[in-house]
Amino acid sequence: MIISRFYILLICLLANASVAFSQQKTNSDSKPPTVFFIGEDEKNYENLVEKYNIMLFSVCDNNMEVAFDHWASLLKEIEQYSEKSNLDIKGVKLWLNVFWSKDGKIEHIVFYPKPNSKNMNYDQVKAMLQGFAASYHSPLKHTTGFSHYGSAAFPILNKTMIGLEK
């Protein structure tokens, strides 16, 4: 009687352990979502940083002005997209990491609100960024995917310099 209870308990423990192990393996080996919070999926985030190790600055031939203009243009387009989506992001401040494919399409956006950011439902921001990522295409191209980690504060007040004479 005691031996049979022991075997039943052992089988249950092994079954639970195998389910937990397979779920953990699936989560870390699966393709990361297009948009997620920094800290939400550390393993996939680390993989993205490693995979997209070419920086926006390098893609812009190490020209700070050009890289800044592309970043500012991206942020302005996020702001415009949020307005079309009826989501007021004025006062929102984010840490933002964007990962582009080699053809300039956004593959992933990983973000986190700054402590002094406007208080709002950031799942709505996540959904808006999901839609934005699906519709945005950068004019920049590269031989590999590339990324940029930066800060964003909305509304965007500066004008971009792309195409303007300096």
C-alpha cells in the first residue's frame, strides 16, 4: 500500500516536471512576439540583441546627424500612427529598442515606460506599436538586420533634417 502510494506520487512528480520543462523550453525557443516589454522575455530579448548587433549609427555610415534624423523620423511616425489609432501618447516616455530586417521592415519593438511617463494602460501602447510595426518600412537597407536602443518622449517637438539643406 505504501509502495503503491510512493509510485503514484513519483509518477505525478515526474509528469509535472516534464510538463514544466517542455513549457520552459517552448517559451525560450519560440519566436519572440513582434512587440513586448523589456523584462518580459529576457531570453528572446538577449537573442534579438545578439542577432541584430549592427547599430543604426553604423547603417548611417557613422553619421550621427543622419542616424538621429532617422530615429526622430521614426518617433514622429509612431506619434502620427498613435493619433490615427486614437491613442493619446502625449506625456508617454519610453525606453525603446527597435529591430529592423535588412530591408528596413520592423521585426521587433521592445519597450518599457520610464518612471516619469504618463500613467496609462501600456498594453494599449503595445497594441498600437504592433500595428505600427506591421505598417512601417524604413528607407534604410543593410546587408543584415540592425537595431537601435534609445529614448522616446512624446510629443516629438523637433523637425527631422532628412532631405533638408543644412
